[in-house]
Amino acid sequence: MRLDKFLKVSRLIKRRTLAKEVADQGRITINGVTAKASSTLSKGDELVIRFGQKLVTVKVNELKEIVRKDEAEMLYSVIKEEKVNS
């Protein structure tokens, strides 16, 4: 599954276009490698996403095309959240 689609389906980022912009700015890494919006995700991958002054590390648990809102958090598990000083 594409990175931008996963971020939207899992509701980590609300819109796919916004997910694409964040990826294109180089603010997302998959297993330590800078990712593009079109990067392919696999089960078990580790994502590090930079939201402003916060770094969020999540592990991909499942990949599904369509998910209900209450099931979205089951697609990933948050490993850690940390503040970034710039």
C-alpha cells in the first residue's frame, strides 16, 4: 500500500493530499530511509513522522484499504513520541 494512502486510512494524517505534501517535504522516514508519498509500505515497517515540533514513531500492524473510524488505530501502534527543538 502507498504511504500517503496508509496515512489517510489510518487517520494519522486527515487528507491524502496533506500526507503527500508532508512526505514530499522529507518529513517521513520508513525504516530509517526518507520516504516519498508513493513509497510502498509493508507490515512491520517503522515510520517516523515529523509533525511540527513533534516526532512520532509508529509501527505498521496491518494494511487495509477501507477501515472504520473506530478501527483505524488498530492499523498501527505508537512506539514513541518526542519533542524536537529546532
